[in-house]
Amino acid sequence: MPLKILVGTQWGDEGKGRIVDLLSAQSDIVARYNGGDNAGHTVTVGDHTFKLHLIPSGIIHPHTMGILGNGLVINPKSLISEMEMLRETGIEVSPDRLKISFAAHLITPGHITLDRAREATLGKGLIGTTGRGIGPAYTDKVSRKGLRLVDMLDLPLFEEKLRLHLQKVNYDLAFYYQMAPLPEDSIVSEYVEYARQLQEYIVDTGALLDIALHEGKLVLAEGAQGMLLDIDHGSYPFVTSSNVTATGVFSGLGIGICPVENVIGATKAFQSRVGAGPFPTELDGEMAERLRGTGAKPWDEFGTTTGRPRRVGWLDGVLLRYARRINGLTDLVLTKMDVLSGLPEIKVCTAYKDKNGETFAVPPLGINHLDQYKPVFEILPGWQEDLTSVRNWDDLPENTRSYIRFVEQTSGVRVMLASVGPERSQVVEVPA
């Protein structure tokens, strides 16, 4: 069963979209297994830059089928907008090429409004959510009162369930937040039309994937966000509301435990984060601006979904080892190597030190309390050369090759590819 899994090893924004694009060239199916349109994957192909939030990046390849698994929460407005955007660029998006799990849950304007209202009340305890309704939709799911895609197949029943949902939301808005009610009739009308447009795409994707795997088709499972945001294994409470790690694939796609060919970790050559939460290697000032960029280019360090400037810092080897353990990583793809060009020296965190001076290679109780630690850095020599035109390992500067080998040594995982720019072709294969 040729299943490959791609996960982000950091707090998201590791460049998973372009890696999915690369790996999709050899894949028959690319399947999303978690999250919603709070994820943002950017793929640059020639003059086109695709910013996708729900549809798997692999759909850009004409031979690849995209699947949205049952582990997702889906905003139908965002999904249909993405479908139309892709069609406008000449990419076929049809029921033959895109399948949506009947068991995926819906995001409504009620979820979005509640998300923003709750976040606004947190003050200094702000989580830093995207405000896309992800948390409230997952809350409804685990409370057994969510709306699922299968409900869209029976329009009268769907309208009834949606009205009950909106009535409950409006009660909560008035009682807890003293906010005006949402317009029930217009939302119902809008969502019934979305249901009509999506009905042909709704299937049992788990059964489809099971057949495909047994037939020997190549399946790539695509994670959203980064594993440090996982609801169980992330830097709680500053996390997302779904299981991001590789083991979430099986429940998030509705398939049984089966052999996995590779678990590939997308890892940025430095660290970044959007939103609140501890960040041991965070930088500020001139060096932060240097790593972040200006926002003039699509691949600068500004959130694809939120547009917020990302917090940036040096690569954290402690967290990378943690990601290796939690996900069972077999390979890494190191992205944004070109951003480090021109620096006289580059730091990598190899351990943490607490206030008593004790050193830790691994945090003793997970990563919930990272603000208790100071990073211990190894300083490596930088390189001045522009990497964007390099395609072969031997043509990389010696210090670049040394940096990649140091990441392998620190993480305990081989680096299979290193990206040296945003374009599809700007990658270097790393020899074992």
C-alpha cells in the first residue's frame, strides 16, 4: 500500500504546498486529512501563484485526484471560491477530480462570528486564531451537534438543521456577547445554494481511498498547519483544533492502519510562527526583518491566510527532534534555504536551558511550557552566494552543504530535498 504522509514539523508555513506539488508528480491521489481554510498553501508555477486553503495542492497536476477527508471542517463559500479560481486558470475541477467526504463538517457564518467574538474576550490570553470558525466547528463536532456534508444531500433536512444551528448561535451571541443576531433567512438561502453546487462531489472518500491503496495507487496524505499546533501534541493552549500529526491520517481519512512508505517532514531552514504562544528562538529587530522580508513577494513571511507578519527566529533543533518522535519522520524537506544567503553566521538551537541552568535535549513534559526555557545555540558559518539558480548538490556552497548536514545530525532524520526558491524547479536533491 504505497501511502506517503507529508506533515509540517514547525508551527505551520513550512512550504508544504510546493512540496505537495513536487510529490504529486508521482502521486495518483492527494488527500487532506485535517483542518480547514485556516491553512494556506502557496504554489508558484511559472507566472501563476496559487494560494489554496482547502483543495489539495496536487490538483494543479492534471493526472491527480484531490480528496478532502472526514477530518476537515469546510467553509463551502471558501471551497467554491477556490474551485472557481482554479477553473479560471485552466485547471479542471470536476466531480471526477475532486471528492469530499460525506463525514466532513461544515463551517457556517455562525461559527465564524462566534470564533471572533470569543477571541475578542480573551484579552491578554489571546490565542491568535485566524477567525475562520475552525474551533467552534470542531466544538460542535465533538459535542455531536455539528452539520456534516452528508446533510447537504437532503435539502429540506439540511435547511431544518441549519436553522436550528443558527437559532442556537443567535441565542449565544445575544446572551454571552450582547451582539446582534445573524440573518437566518439569507444564510439559509446562501447555504442551500452551496449544497446544490457541491452535492455531486460528496462521496465516501474513505472507501475510495481503501480501494485505491489496495490497487497499488500512489496516495499522498497532506497535513495542514504544523505539528507544533496539534491539539494533543502542540504548544497547548496555543494550538489548532485538529490532529495535525502523521497518525491523524488514518482517522482523518477514514482508512485503517496500513503500511506507510514515507513520513516526510516539511521544515523551514529557520523558524516562524503566526499568532500567540511561546517561541524560544524568536528574533526581533533587524535580523527578524531580514528573515521575514518586506511582504512584496508571495513567499515573504506573511501568513497566506491572515496576511499577518510571521514571527521569525533561528531553527529549533529541540522541536525538530520532538517532531521526529511524534510523527515517526523518515525524511525531511528543508525549505527556504535561499533566505539564509548573505548572513555571516547562522544559529541553530540544539538544547534548552531552564532558570536553574539545567540543560535539556528534549523538554521533560512536552512543549506546553516553552516559555520556561532559553535556547542553547550552535553557531555555524554562513554563505554569501545566491542559491536560486543551483540545482545540483555539488554546486551548493560548502557552508550550505554543511548546514544541511548539521540539520540531519541534529534532528536524526535525513534531508531528501532542499528548496532554494519558490518555483517548482528550484530544488536540490540531497544525497544520502
